[in-house]
Amino acid sequence: MDINTQNTQSGFYRLPTVLSKIPVCRSAWWAGIKSGIYPPGIKIGPRTTAWLQSDIEKLCIRLQEGHLYPTDSDKE
């Protein structure tokens, strides 16, 4: 698979995968969503939430750069 193609594909992460990338407990993750630190998920079922891979990748980059809260440029 071409690297450029791989970067443009989108998919979803379920909570266990998200928490393996962002090392916080479940309650801290949900509190972070409520406070605007972490991106909101997408309901894909009555009891199932998932997050866009691109949103989680952007979050990882933002946190590595030392920015806790998103900036206006992150919304583009």
C-alpha cells in the first residue's frame, strides 16, 4: 500500500484502541471529552462509540507538541 494512500484513508477506533494510544483511564477520557480536551466520539450503535482515526492521530500530535486544548487551527 502506498504511504500517501494510507494517510488519506479514514477509519474508526474503539475505546480500547484509543486508550492504548492515549494512556489515561476511561473516566479521565470521558471527563476530557466533556471538558473539550479530547475529541467527541461518534455513536455507531446504541452502546457503541468510536473515534475517527484522523481525530486521534491529530490529538496524539497535539499532545506531543505540549498543547492540551485544541486551537482554532485544529478545527480546519
